[in-house]
Amino acid sequence: MSFASTITGINLPCHICGAQQLDLVSNYHDLPRVASDCVPWRSGGRLGICKACLCVQNPVDPEWHAETHEVYSKYKIYTQSSGSEQGVFAEGKQLIPRSAKIFQRAATYFDLAKPGRLLDIGCANGELLRCFGRLAPHWKMVGFEIDDKRRKEVESIPGVEAFASGSLEKLTKSFDIITLIHVLEHLPKPTQWLRDLHRLLEPRGLVLIQVPDPKQNPYNLLVADHCSHFIIPDLIEIAEQAGYQILACSDKWVSREFSLLITPLTAADSRRAISEYDVSQHAEDRAASFPETALQWLHDIIKQAQSIPKNKARGIWGTAIAATWLYSLMDSQVDFFVDEDVHRIGQEHLGKPVYSPSDVPVDSHIFVALTPEIASNIVCRWPHINASLHVPPALVY
């Protein structure tokens, strides 16, 4: 499938580089989508590729702003786990909070022995702040959000000295660390956002960024309130244009996510970047039109999911973005969800019970709503499960 045959030109600007060269991908509009708080969302979105900077994005137009406002007006964080942060596998296959793993991997860059101040942009209900507060109880922390819905909850966290909302202009103190965990992909004009953070950073301050990897996890292309779908070369270019040096970049700190640690150029001194990502693939990744393959893969999953027999109980493995999307594709004829996260087992998602793998109904059909690699790992970890596991097709670029 050629690049030219799958896109149509439109007269919209790229919200990242400003070029008036955004092309739409043609086979995206009819796909159902998901809100980032794991709620099924209607089809009708648009996905574009900038011919100038090659960044994949949702056009930031009045329709996108209206939908995003609608999503955020109803937003409920971590409902599948009663407010607990998503768990990820650490070394040794133990599930730990995502924030804990991020700080474990970035710890060599942090000097937590002396007092400091951390700002968490997009703090939600404060799970990252709770995690960091346990690591550095003598640090001061500030949470920032777009509204005041969770002000009291965040302010009650030990070590939090303030909560701000609406505009970063309200913040006047400087910080040693600023975190944007699953935030930058929501923000129009991300380069300008990073430039604006210089004002809030100490001279040797750090900015820790994490975003989804849409190439390895194409389900993230379906999130209605995302406006950018970065790969690491995009992040590096944006950070450098905003006046930062790259200290670390990795696609291994958390599976299926990109992590970037940056510092203002004036503070760079002799510090050198440590990359766990093959930056030599820069040109190859930017030139490859991964959305074509990713979207075809999603369309193939639709056919597979809709072919699962309905004569027995049907379940979905997972309770996040992919599982929510699959739920809407299976005409809501889903009896249960499956998860290995203890905070989610025993809860409900979309009105259906969440079981542990050992408690799934016998002889049921379960679609493993994850990437092919992780789905294969699950099949290997649970060889004696009393159900038929349906895994997604291979994803080959």
C-alpha cells in the first residue's frame, strides 16, 4: 500500500512545525475511538501527517478542540482501579505503579539527597506525587491541572505545598524537576510549551517526559483527545528546538512508551546523552509511514474480534485503551474483562466484572487486547487457562 494512495491533501497547518502541509490518512475516519480515560468514543476523527516535519497528528482544529473539551468535562481518572495508578511489570515480573518504574530508571540523574522542588504537570489525582513523595519525603511538590476538580485530593498529599490550575503563569517559584507523564501528546504547540518551562526551571533543572509509543502500540492512534503521536526522533527535535540538551532517551523504561530526560542547554556542561533507543534509526523511522501499517493492523483486528463466536462467554484481556476499543467493536457483547493488576481485579469496567486470569469462566473466548508481543507473553505465562485466547495478528513494519 503506497503512501500517496492512502492520504488526501488538506489546507491545515501542522501544529508542531507550523507548515501548511498536513495530509490526511484516508482509512482513519470510520474507526471508533477511545477517550484517554478509557471510555468508548465515536468515530469521525482525522489523522494527518505533516509533509514538512513528518510528525503524525490529529489536526488541531475547532472540531478537535470541541471534542477534547467534551472529553475533559466528563473525565474520570483510573476508574478501573478505584483511583490507583496503572501497574506495569518491573524486573522480576512484579507489577509496580508506572511512576515508580519511571523514577527507578531515571534515578541516576536525580540528586534526591538534598532538598528540592518538583512540579508535576497533568497531576490528575496525584498518584505520581504520592510515589515521588515516598522516594524523597524532604522535597516540596506542586501539582498542576487544567481545572480544580482534584484540588483538595492533591493538596492533601504529604509534601505537596501547592496546587495550581488553568495557566502556568500562576506559578512563580522554580523547580529542580518538572514531569510531563502522558501529557505532551495532549498539548497543541508542544515546542512552545517546552520553551515556556525554562522560566520555571532551576539552572540545572530536569524535565522528564513520557509519551505513548504509537508505532509499537497503534491503539494509541485511536485516542480522541491526543493531538500528537510522537516517535523518539520527533521528541528529540522538539526538545532541541525548545533549547534543551537530551540527557536520556529510551523506549525501554516502560514497555510501549517513550521516555525523554532533558535539561536547558545553559546547564548542559559536560553531561552526555545516554540512549537506550537506536538513534541511528532516526532517518528510517521518520521516512517510514508507520500509520499505514498500523491502521491496516487495526482494521484487521476489527475483523478478527467480530468473528469471535458468540455461543460462549466472551471476555477481553486488559482494561485500558485497547480493551475499551475492543469492547465497542464487539457490539458490547462482552461478559467480562481480565487483568493481572491486583488493583483492577474485582472491580468493574464499563459495567462488566474484571477477573484475574485464574478465575475466568471455563471454555470462554478471550481476545487479548494488547500488542502481539505482550499477547504472546501472556499465552506463554498462562498455558493452562481454561479458555480460548485470541491474540492479535503480527505487526510488521
